Amino acid sequence: MKKLLSIVLAALVLLPVSCCKKDTLRVMSFNIRLGVVDDGENSWDNRKSAIPAMLDTVRPDIVGMQEVYPFQ
């Protein structure tokens, strides 16, 4: 919980600095899906390498994620 709070506080501090350099704020909501179920070709082991690439492509300023476990 402390780690999450630290991340949120850091984002609040850094957000005004990053927003001053451009005209837009890119916000993204992402349902990362359960990583604890065996759902065949959609299992976490098959999807996990695509997440950093997708974030690098979209390059959001803020990301909200659902269904995320600590190991993800």
C-alpha cells in the first residue's frame, strides 16, 4: 500500500511538469485481465510481453489499470 501511495504522490508531483510541455494529457484505462486463470492462448504468460510494447506505443501520461495482481 505504501508503494502505491508513493507512486500516486510522485505522479501528482510530476504531472504538472510533464503537462507544461505539451497541449494534451493522454489518459489511458487498461483492463490487464486476470493473471491467475488458465484461459488458453489468452493466458498471462502469452500476453505479458505485449504490455510494455503497447504502453511504449501509446505513451500515456496517466494509466489506470483493472484486475492487476502484484506479480503482473
